[in-house]
Amino acid sequence: MTTRLTDFKNPTFLHEQMRRDIAFFHPRAIDPTGGFFHYFNDDGSVYDASSRHLVNSARMVFCYALAYRLDGKEEYREAARHGLHFLEEKHKQPEYGGYAWVLENGVPTDRTQHCYGLAFVLLAHAHALRIGITEAANGVRTTFALMERLFWSEADGLYADEATPDGVVSSYRGQNANMHTCEALIAAFEATNEPHYLHRAERLAHNMTQRQAALGDGWIWEHYHADWSVDWEYNRHDSSNMFRPWGYQPGHMTEWSKLLLLLDRHSEHLQHNSDWLLDRAQALFDVTMPLAWDAQYGGLMYGLAPDGSACDDDKYFWVQAESLATAALLAQRTGNQEYWDWYNKLWQYSAAHLIDQQRGGWYRILRRDNRRYGPEKPPHGKTDFYHPMGAYLESLYAVGCALA
């Protein structure tokens, strides 16, 4: 495979990347007894066959839905349906209507209700519906209703984050759950053409990227108190936490930029003036990239402290994938060559260090100097391909070759 700059915008290159990642996970990811295996060594062998995490279970449905949209193979649609059934039959808990966060051998070991997890359940149902899995329509409706009942605050215009199985909501508030809910709501609109999903996504995006960002000088902080004031100390000594790291997250800044561009794509269906979306998308991307880019070793660093210094200089695959997709969409929307330059730069870095060119898939995390971690940095290996698949999807859109 070549890595010349001109290749990265070629639809053939992007299709090839998608198929290589699909081939790494399919069919080895499918557990014939239900759901998907989540935890793979770099060579594709499974190192934990018993654990299931709600987020990964849902993300794999998304991945197979995109695989079906790429090549139209019925086995991919059946795999998506297989994953959807596992969400509804194993993760879903009939006694309280929520979804178990973690299963071991099919038995819930953590039944905490997370808005972040429900966002991915909604995303899975939306993408399954889009490829003709009609039973997913009910899942879109019921998951959204659960999120509304459990986590939505009309006064705040945002979702709370976490609740007990009995529905007692914690005082923690976070941007990450709202970001992925925004993504899922856009997908729900695209699958159903029902505008209330898009209107809710629009409101989330405005409140988080405008109102809340104003509390951090335009940067989007991760953690908040119950009144949505900034909690600067939450996880102060845990900048590599998988779901709630301390510090500004460059990958979330660029991911929000992407979501604003997706909303802009549907501007004729929005409730309010959409002129701010592109400007804000550019501002988030433009302020992030120069500060987060590692001039010595390449790649975007994981976390930045409020003073702009790196608080976690590891290189995560998802940060690069989300950022290159955003760069492509900004380039397509604005015609500005500088965004294509960032796109090419991120692809060059990813192709050289993060993508397994022999076996397919992306390595999850690297040290700052691009050496790989081993099992001492769990979960190691290759856990899913949601972020790369989403990056291919939007990159193809940007180069004029959108998936069906």
C-alpha cells in the first residue's frame, strides 16, 4: 500500500482501508452464542472472551452497518442484526428498562445506567434501521424515551450522565455523554426523517460548544458540577481515564467540530439560524490542532492541561481518526487547502504508526515516541473499529463518494 499524499483523498484508498479493517474483525468478532468479542490481541486472537461492554456491543453494530453500506453483503447486515439482538436480549434489563454497562458470561456485573452508553445504543439502532433492519425503529424510539425520562434536563438543555438501576441520578455532569448523544440524534434523524431528533441535537451542540465552552475560554472542558459549573478538579490525577479523563481533550474538540458540520449539512431542517455552525466548527479545530500536534514525534496528543501543556502525551488512534475526518469535512465545506494539509498530515502519521499494514486494524494507543504499549495498558490490542469506520464514512463524503 502506498502512502503518497495524493492517495489519501482517493475513494479507492478509503474503500481499501475500510475493507482491511472489516476483514480484521469479520468474522472473528462474532460470538455465535451472542454478540461480539471485544478484546483482541494485535494478531486477532481473543484474550478475553467472556466480557462484554455496552459501548463496544453497540459500536460493533454501527461498524457492521457501515460495512453493509459499503459492499451490500447480507452477512454484514445479519451481523448487525445479531449484535442488535444481543443488546436487547442480554444488555437490556427488563426489571428497570435500562442497559447493563458490563456483562461477564452474559450476567450483569455493573448495572449502572450511563447516558454515554445509551447514546451508543441509540446510534446502533439508528444505523441498523438505516440498512433495513426494521425492528430497530422501536429501539430508536424507546432508547430516546429512556434517555429523556432518565437524564434530560429541560432547564439545563443538556443530559445528566449517570444513574443507579433505580434511576437515582448522580451529581456528575459531563460533556462526553452529550457529545455522543448529539451524534446519535443526528443519526436518528437521518434514519427516520423525524426532525425532533435533529432539533435536540442542535440544542445540545449550541449549549455545549457555545455556552459551556465560554466557561473555558472557548475550549470545551470535560467535567461539571450538577449546576453545570466547571469542575476543574474531577479526576485531577487521572488524565488517562478511559471515559472521564482530566484535561481538555483535543479529540473531543475536533469531534465536536465534526458534529457541527454534520448539523450544518442538515441546515434546512434546523430550528434556528445555522450561520454559527461553520464558524464555530472552524474555531474549535483551528485552536486545537497547533497546540495538540506533537512537533517532535508527530500525531495529536491525548490531553491538554488548562495552561496548554500536555497532561497526557500518549497517541490514541481515535483522536487521529476523528481529527482527519473533521479536516476532510472542513476542507470540503470551505475549500481551504490548509484543512487538506492537516488531513494528509494525520493520514501520514496514522499510516506510519497506528495502522497495522500487515493484518489490518489500528493499534489503540502509543507512547509519545510512537512505541506500542503491551498488556500493561488495558484494554490493549484492538478493541473495535468504530472511530476509523466513522472517519472513512465522512472522508468519503468529503471527497464526493458518500456511502449509500
